[in-house]
Amino acid sequence: MPNITLGIIGSGQLGSLLCQAAKKLNIKTIIISDDKEGPAQKFSDQFLFADYNDKKKIKEFINKADIVTYEFENIPIKILKNIDKKKRVLPKPYINQIVQNRKLEKTFINNLGIKTTEWAFINSFRDIKKNQRLLPGILKTNTLGYDGHGQFVLNTLDDIQKNRSFTDDYILEKKVNLKKEISIIITRFSKDKLYIYEPIENIHKNQILKYSKIPANISDEIFKKAQQNAKLIAEKLDFIGTMCVEYFIDQNDVLLVNEIAPRVHNSGHLTINAFNISQFENHVRAVCGLGKDKVIKIANAEMINILGKEIEEYRKKSLSADEFFFDYGKKKIKDKRKMGHLTTLKK
Ligand code: ADP
Ligand code: MG
């Protein structure tokens, strides 16, 4: 029986689901989070409420954890690197540095010979003017984006003021006429040891994931290529743990990487019920060095994300045997906030 305490940075639903997976494996958990009400504290063995710059609390966290992972990627890189000096942080902090910066992320992917949307780095109106070929496009903050935050649609140059001051760095991406979005969840345990879940088909509404399902309705060719790209990315990053590669498929069936999430991912929630080993359990196994176990698919599945007030309806709903309702137990209902999800197993 392992005697390991896993440190987790962040206390949202991903943290909750990681703690539950750890419990199943007899691994203890300690969470550090700057959200006093973070729902994951209900599932962790220990909880530290702290600002991530609070050196004393970080020290306590380091002392109590044997190994450290995180549920979100927008953690100041200096903090991750500092922790890593004392206790191993997995996935490695340098990976986070690449992936939390859209310019570095896309450059890394393109250098592997993998296609992304066409894009350019922007920090002035002139840069946009120079890259008019990318319009209609989406201007995205170069760092700290999630669930569509920090994104602006630019149909023409008139959509942006000439005198706008660019205090942040951005990238401008060509708007893709999407046929479909898919994602690959992959867990890498060590060199040559990995598990790649089958592609998941995703539907976003207002840039937030609304619906996921397996099997994805895609060609064998795209199925294979999506998995191969994810494998190459995981290997080149020397990734340990679970990560997600989000893809676009355009109208000509061209597969483009949208972005990489260096962590468990919302589109992988259906793995909890559709497989014997979920993305969360695989992540805990990988970062804690428990090794790979055989993954078996149990059923096809679909997942609906429950946002904001929708949760009230679901809380009253009676469930059938093939429906699995997850209420994240967040205290405040906010518009567009991820409050829970429902997975339905299918034949
Ligand atoms: P976040 O980092 O907030 O998840 P993404 O870049 O993944 O942002 O964008 C969120 C969603 O917005 C995507 O899943 C997709 O539905 C839509 N989107 C983003 N970029 C593009 C694009 N270049 N073309 C078409 N749709 C896009
Ligand atoms: Mg995304």
C-alpha cells in the first residue's frame, strides 16, 4: 500500500475529482488554494487556504506533500519552480511555462510539424493591420485565458480602435469555419508507457464546453492522427500525468490543434463512468509513480456540462441507472459557472 501524500494546487471540481481518484488508490491529498470556498476541500485530507505568494503557507504545503500536481495551468511559474526545488512538481513546471503562453505553445506545436490555426503575435494596431489576412479572426490574450475569457472577435479592422493601447500581448488567430471539435485525453506514465483515450467529440457554446461524447463521429484517419499528434506532443514535452489536446476539424477535414491543457480536462469527465480507469485515476497513478494499469472501456457515453442556474433543475431530477450526476457543491451560483455535469452511458 503506498504511503504517499499528493499535493494539489487548486480546489475546484478538477481538484475534487483528483482527490476522489487518489482516495480510491489509498493516496492522501493536501490542497493549497486561494479560494476559501473551493469545493475540493470536502474531498482532500488536508486543506490550506492561502495566497500563492504566502511563503509560509507554501512551505507548509511543501513539507506536507511528497509530490505536487495542479488542477489549473495559470499558476505563476515562479511559484511552481520554487516548489519544484523541494518536492517534485508533475507535470514539470517548464511545460506549464510553454502551455500558459499561446505564442510559445503554438510555436512548439508548429515546430513538431503539427498544424494549428494560422496565427500571429500582436501587441499593436499595426500588427493587426499587417496581418489582415487573418480576419475574420479572434484576438486572444497571450496568457491567462480560459473558457473564452480574454477573447475578442475581429471581423474587420473597424472592430478595433486604431488608438487602442495594447497593455497586454495578444495573438490573432484566423477564425476557423468549424466542422467539429474533438479532444484527446492522454496519460503518460514514463518513457514508452502511455494510455490514449479514444477521441472525444465536443460542442462549445459561447466558448465554454457544453457537451462531449464518445465515440466521436470522425474518420479513422482523423482518429489516428489526433492520437498520434497527442502522443508526439506528450513525448516531446516529457509529460508525466494526464493532459488534453483540443482540436478543431475544419470544413475540409483538416485537423488543427487548438490548444494543450497540461492537466485533466472537462471533456474527459465521461471517462469516470465510461472506463474502468478515469483520466483522474490515471493522472494520480502517473504522477505518484504507481504505473500503468489496464484500461478498459465500459460503454459509450455523453456528458452535459451544467452551467449557472441550470444546476437547480438537475438537483431535482430523478436519475435513471445509466445517468451519473455530479454536483460540484459550489456555494455560489454564477452565470456560466461550471456547477456540475451529467454523464449518460450509452449502448
Ligand atoms: P480557452 O483557452 O478559453 O479554452 P480556446 O482558445 O480553447 O480558449 O477557445 C474556446 C472556444 O472558442 C473553442 O473551443 C472554440 O469553440 C472557439 N474558438 C476559439 N478559437 C477559435 C478559432 N480560431 N476559430 C473558431 N473557433 C474558435
Ligand atoms: Mg480551450
